[in-house]
Amino acid sequence: MIIYHNEDVDQLRRAAYPPLVDLADAMYWQSQGQEAKMMEYNAAVGDVKRRYPKPVKP
């Protein structure tokens, strides 16, 4: 069975991604040797990618 979605996945992802200011903050703290904020940011991005997967093209 093939399921088609009418929603634009890219638009949904853009709305759900964490703000870029959070990425900048995480990058700063990573440069200071603290990885926790970058790991949190990457986890949030991963959650969005799993929630709104890109459609598989036949």
C-alpha cells in the first residue's frame, strides 16, 4: 500500500526545527569543550527528521 501526503515535508520541517540561535549557542559551548548542548540540538533535529521523513521516491 502506498500512502501519499499532501503536506510539504520541507515546510513542516522548517517550522519544527529548533532556532538557529540555539545552534550558535551550542557551537560556542562545544568550542569550550562542553558537548551537552550540541548533543541536545542534534537530538532535536533528529526528532524532527523522524517525525517528518522525506518521502521515498519510486
